[in-house]
Amino acid sequence: MRVSPKDLYRAMVRIRVCEESFVEPILAREILCPVHLYTGQEAVAAGVCAALSKEDYIFGNHRSHGHYLAKGGGMRELVAEVYCRETGCSRGWGGSMHLVDPSVGMMGSAPIVAGTVSLALGAALASKIRGDGRVAVSFFGDGASGEGVLCESLNFAALERLPLLFVCENNLYSTHLPIDEIRVSRKIFELGIPFGVTSRRVDGNDALAVHEAARKAVSMCRKGKGPVFLECLTYRMRGHVGPDDNIQGTHTDIRPPAEVEKWRRKDPIRRIERHILRNRVASREELAEIRAEAEAEVREAHDFARRSPFPGEGITEPT
Amino acid sequence: MTAKGRKLTYSLAINEALHQSMERDDSVLLLGQGVKSPWYVGNTAQGLLKRFGKLRVIDTPVSENAMTGAAVGASIVGMRAVVVHPRVDFMLYAFDPIVNEAANWSYMNGSRTPVPVVFWGVVNRGGEQAAQHSQSLHATFSHVPGLKVVMPATPFDAKGLMTAAIRDDGPVVFIDDRWLYDVEGVVPAEPYVVPIGRGIVRREGKDVSLVASSYMVAESMKAAAILEREGVDAEVVDLRTVKPLDVALILASVGKTGRAVIVDGGWKTCGLAAEVAALIAENGLCGGKNLIRRVTLPDTPAPASRSLEKGYYLDARKIVEAVMR
């Protein structure tokens, strides 16, 4: 199934508007839990999730607002969770790093680097055992390329021909460390090759390219020709955690301003916008309308979250 | 089939629990190192591969972290996975999926996804295997909120606790002991569960409570027989589940005898015996001097040489000494 560029645009704008809406409440310390904003990487979540059906499984990481929204998780429940309210998707027990909505196949996210790769492996194994045709996706970053469990999982997925899509969002920084300081080769996708996993790299800021690659990968997985490793080259426009590491992380964002600027010009949303307008897929007015809808939805979600109570005190487990 | 008094060994009781659980529920699967080979898991997995096929009985590469994580992931999406580690020592590679993911998963996701997974670790020590082929680590797992830990001492409990662990909707650590594999006992042929969190009094007595689990229950029973000849009437409490503890049972026994000797096949510091002792003391029992004693492994790694092993591991004699001291 190939989705229209307009739908990809809508998915990306919803994520972007949502992410940027957190900046003020974070700086005002209204939101306290650590928030890893997805701004700049929207094309990956939108492109991949558009290739999936509702029944397919995804597992995220610490930076997973985008994955949750792109897979169909509710905006209100996401925002309320970031505010750690009872009405959040994890009822205020998880916060920004633990987003879940099993009803749409968003099975969970966790901030142990590569910690959910093997969980997605198990979901793919379950799919193979049951023969239900579901595909599992594991989203992780370039930092996870240093974890042994990734190699273990690539090997087992290949051995069992599991319907598993490994999506590495290479944003070139493992928290504060540039990629050249964590590995010799920049080509993370090559990790899959010795294990016999179909592996390739795609421009992670080109939603159409990500979507096309994901569509092919998902189709291979469904035909029993998985797993597939997809490295999406992208960049985060905000801090590792919070809006700006130079404010919150006390000058820990050492990225050269020229590099940040270069990537700002490659903004994935402006890129698909240009494509849409050039090919007359939609008019400027229609795109403005999509953005306005997203803004209204996000505003309403903040109101909902702020009105919502905190979880009750003194309970030993969420009920 | 239901003939009363049918006997089975401890290992075949586990095997029967797996057969019956997999037959009853298509979502149950077994994975781990050596499920094809008695070299690893004795006869606990015999016949499973042939009967249920390689989709549900998977002999895996040596990748404890990913394989354990896969068991957790499969269970998050509706399977009931049992992942076996032929030695508990190997499970240390899998601490992330066990502790960070499985134990926390349901809590941190607002109870939206149960994780019905069994982490089966085999204590396989002695025989000059030294420090990395001998550890039990049940206290370490018990420390973690979100995990249940069971340690069967008899064939009946081995089957009933494995069945209960598989049917439980949360993560359960099942720790068995190779030294018990050949022990025979009465095991009903039909499926049944031994409830998690409930201990049992194996021998009634009035002078002292020997509180033990797993292999240490058998040694405590031997110790009680020796003590009887010395005129000491010992009660033996089998914990069966070490997390959560059967607090009422422990307190009732110690309340009656007024004295507790806690026997544990793990290390002393921050161990299971320490937890049981604290529980007894907190409840105002055994307040006097020398009324609570711990019989545990010393705080050292396990040695290899048979002469050293003899001093290291516990037996009935050491339990008797602790009672008589």
C-alpha cells in the first residue's frame, strides 16, 4: 500500500506541531519528565508507519513520540502522558519515554539503548509461529549500533527468517557523541550484511524515499523474505533531551552551528511540501489547512492534559 | 492415568508440565540453549520438539540477551514464552530483558500489557565446576519488583509450579536444581498448579523452624531426622516461592516454635535468609539472642576442587550444627 504524499505530510506535521508544542511547558518547568523531541526526524516515523497495517507491531525507544503518533496513537493520551497525568497512555506511570497503545500495534518504548530490539524480535517470532502475517518494526538510533544485542538479534532474525524490520535512525549523534567517535565506519546498515540480512541506507529526511524503502521491506517480510535492515540518515533539530542541550544540558550540544544549519535546510517537512506543490498534489491552502488542524488538535490535547488529574498517591501498581 | 501414587522424577515432572501446558495452550513456546539436548537440560525437554515442532520448541544460538528479550517480546504480543537457561550463571547476560524490560513493563506502561513469560534457570553446580557454573541468584531476582521467583523442592511442586508460572500473567523466574532431577515423588498425571506465593510445612515440630527452599528442603528434612535423635523436634518449612514470600506461614511456624534456622543455598549478605530473618524480627518474633540463625553459603565464589566444595556447599550436618550451637 502506497500512501499519498499529502497523508505523509499530514502525519509529519502532526508530529512536528506536537513536538514543538512541548518546548514552552518544558522551559516553564510545567513538564518535568525528560522529553526527547523528534523534531527533524519525522520522515522516518511517518514513512515507515505508513507502510504498516494497524495490526503490525512497532517498538520504540526514548525518542518515540513520532513513532507513537505515526502508528495511530492518540494525541490526547500522548500529551497527557508527557504531563504525567492519569489520562495518559501509560496512566502517568511511564512518562514521555514509555508510550504504548496496543490497540494500534504501538507495543511500547523504553530508554535502555537497544533494549526493545529483542522485544521486536520476539514479536516477529510470535508472528511467525502464529502465521498471522504481521510484521514487527524496531526503531533505534545510531547509539544502539554499539550494543551486542543488536547483533544477536540480527543473527537470530536472519536464521529464523523473521518478519522484522530493523529501522536505525542515524541522527549522527549518540547523545553528545558524534558518530565518528563511536565507530570507525559511518555505514551502520552494513552491520546487517554479515548476518545475511538485506540491508540498505536511505535518505531519512525524504519521506517518500523512506516510505518506498519501508514498503518494499514490509512486503519482503510478509513473503517470508525478512528480516530487513533499513538505516535512515537523519538529524535531530532539538537537544538530545529537551529543546536545547545548551540551556538544559549546560552547553552539552557541541554540534557545529554550520552543521545544524545545513540540516535545517534539509528539513523533511519543507522537502515534502515542495514536492507536493511542484506536483500539484495539493494546494498551499490545503497544506495550511492541514497544519491548522494539527495545531488545533495539539492545543486541545494540552488543555485536556492540564485539566487531567495526576495519578492518585499511595498505589503500588497502576489499575 | 490418574492412579493414586504414580511416581515421577523431578525432571520428568517438569517435562510433563511443559507437555501439558503446550498441549492446553497453543500460545506456549519453549526456547533456549540446548532444548534439543539432554547435555543441557537433562530430560526436562524430552519429546517436546517432536510433538510440538520447531516453531514452538526452539534450540537457540548462544545469545542469552536477545533470546530472553525475544521471549519477553513474544509474551508482550500474546504468547506465553518459556526461555530456559541451562545454568543460572548464563542469565546474567539477560539481566536487561529480565530486570529492565519484563519486570517493569506492565508498571511503566500503565498495566496495559501483561508479560506472561517464564525465565527458567537451572542451578547446576558441584562436580568441580567452579564459580561460573554454580550460582543460584534467586535472591538477586527476588530483589526486583515485578518479578516472582519460585524454587520447587519436590517433583510434585516442580510440575505444579512450572504450570503455575506458565499460566501466570506476569514474569516468573523458575529456578530448579540439577541435584534434584533424579528425586522421585508422587506426581498426579492430570494438570494442576501449586499456587505461587504459598509455602508448605513439610514436617511439623515444636522446638525450631527450619525455613528452606529447593534442594535445602531435602537437607533440612535429613537434619530434622538427625535432630529428632538428639531430642530436638524440628519443623521444616518449604518456602516453594521465594518472591513473594508466604509471610503468614513463616510467622505462624516461628511463632509456634520460637526459634528459626534459615537455610539457603545462596550467599549470606543481602540474601534470602537475611530477608526471612528480617521479616521474623520485624514481626517481633525470635527477639532473643541466638534465636535466629542463618545457614547459607559463605560470601565467596564457588570453588572447583572437591575438597573445597565439601566445605562450601551446605548439607544436613551443617544445619544440625547450627541448631545445636
